[in-house]
Amino acid sequence: MRRQRPGIFRPDEIVARERGGGAKTIPLVNRACGTTSFINGITIFEGGAAIPLHKHNCEESVMLLEGNAIAEIDGERHALKPLDTTFIPADVPHRFINASSTEPMKILWIYASVDATRTIIETGDTRSIDEEHAAGPAG
């Protein structure tokens, strides 16, 4: 068994991956660093940006770091201010929307599995989070 090593991740030194729709993601703790139980990262939304309604195969927690957001979770909308934190059970449809049309918004997300997937509700397309981070823009 490979010995895990501690790590320090500096978001300002990591290249962000374009997600499309005005969002880009900075992967932080992921399979490449040796984690076996969770992954996390930061997603930055341009003014007015939103990600499509989707669900995951595992639990997720999201903390708003900067800006103002709308969290749409299982059909209900919730206004978020910095440091507000969500818990989203597996298979619950949700998305995050930048509440400002001009100011950026930033979230920290944590998935409870290194095998996390995202399924877009509208299309049914499912991708692993690892694949999204390697592939660049996703629909």
C-alpha cells in the first residue's frame, strides 16, 4: 500500500480548468495526491454565471467563499452569503448561481468520494469529476 503524504495546495498557483458557462474550477485534493476518501476544489463563477442542474453519486458540501449565490437544491432556492455552507445528499438535483451579474463568486466544494460523478439532469450525461478536470470545458 502506498504511503500517503501530506500536501499543501495553493490555488493561486494551480491552473483553473474552464467548465463552460462562465465557470472555472481549481482542483485541490484529488486522487493524484493520494486521497482515498474525498476530493475538493474551488469553482469561480463570472458575473451572472450558473452551472446546470445536476446530481452526484455521493454526498457533497459547498461553502460560499466570496460573492453572493443562489443555491438551488431539490427545487428550492436559497440565498447564500460568504461562509454559508450546504450539505447535499447523493442523487439530489442542485446547482449554484452567481446572484450578481457583475461581481465574481467563489465556492469551495467537497465530495465524499474519490469516485464522485456528475450527472446533468437535462441530458442525463454522467462524467467522473476526475474526467471533468482533465477534459476542459464540459456541457
